[in-house]
Amino acid sequence: MLLSVSLSACTGKTGHAKHLADSIRNRQIDSSVVAGIATHTEQTWSVIDSLEEVEAVSPQRISYYRALTYYKIGDRQNTEKYLVKALDGNKLLVDNRELFYRSADLLASSMINRHEYKKALAVATLGFEASKADQSQAGRRWVALLLNAMGYCEMQL
């Protein structure tokens, strides 16, 4: 809140400053949750539940966090379930393109591991099409990674 007010005063663009403050806050939350998953998986569940309860981040980010936590403990079925939710309606693409690309890549990889190449190809293509339209450095990087997954699927079909 203080950051948002400070940024508003400095820029004179309240809408832009709020967007910037929200972006910074979301990155801090992302970093904290991912670090928690890596080191304290059990406590991470309550953090994710709390974030969801107070609507601190979008439902798609919550699904992404849950998917990563399930991935960390080796629960493939729930990992995929929450990745599908994270990608649903492409809302995560608007919220955070990088998380959208990561979700598509992780879901496609999981499906490839189960030899579900048609489904994996569809997911990788979804991520590829979105990243192809993204002219940022991250977008270009994900184009290559998702194209690789698509090519592998095509070879297996």
C-alpha cells in the first residue's frame, strides 16, 4: 500500500503506478512461494491456502502454486490437474506470461512422460502460439522450448 502511494506520487500516473506495485507484489509472492516449495513443502500448503482465502493473487496463480507443490512431492495426477486449471481460459497468460509458458511446458512434459503425445502436442502448441506472439526475451526463449516439445510429440505420433 505504501509502495503504491509512493509510486503514485512519483509518477503522477495512479493506474500505471498501481499496476507496477501489483506486479512487484506478485513477483515477491511468486518468489516466496517457489522458495517455500523448494525448502518447506508442508508449510507451503497453508501459505497457498491463505493466499487463496484473502485473494492475494489470481486463482490461476494459486493453481500454478498447487501444481508446483504437487510436482515437488511427486504427485503427477494432481500436478496435471492444477496445471490444467492454471491454463484454463488463458487467464494466466494475461496475469503472468512466464507462469503460463512454464505451466504449458510442465503439463506437456508430464503428458509426454505418459506417452500421451496428442494431448502433449495440443498443450505445447497452446503455449507455443502464445509465446510466438510475445516479442520479449522470455517469449523468444519459450518459443524454442515449446517448439522442441511439439517436435518431439510429432516424431512420436
